[in-house]
Amino acid sequence: MHYLDLMTQSTLLDHHVWTNPDTWTAALENSAAKRSSRRRGGSFWIFAAVCCIGIIALVLGIVYLMTNRRKRQ
């Protein structure tokens, strides 16, 4: 969709700006920053999932130990 918008408005673009190397460098840096921020978000969810599994395992372990004590007495 964005490509179509650019093609329909290509007469309004200043081609000297788009051929400038600084413009391309800034665009590449911006896209690299977006990619790295996505990766950081993914690692957060992995960490959160590991923590949730650990908490569930801890609760189940406590319940198991409590039921074993009651059976012994």
C-alpha cells in the first residue's frame, strides 16, 4: 500500500533528496533500530514465560509437599 502511495505521488517528490546518501543512511539506521527493538520485545516475552512456568512449578511443588505431610500424619 505504501508503495502504491509513493508511485501515485512521485511527481511531488524532490528527487535530489532521495538520491542524497545521507537520506539513505538515515533510513537504514532507522530500520535497523526498529528491528533491534522488536528483538528486545521478544526476549522479554521469553523471560516472562520462563518466570510463569517457574511460579507454576513452585506452587505445584508446595501443594504436593503439603499433601504428603497430611498423608504421613
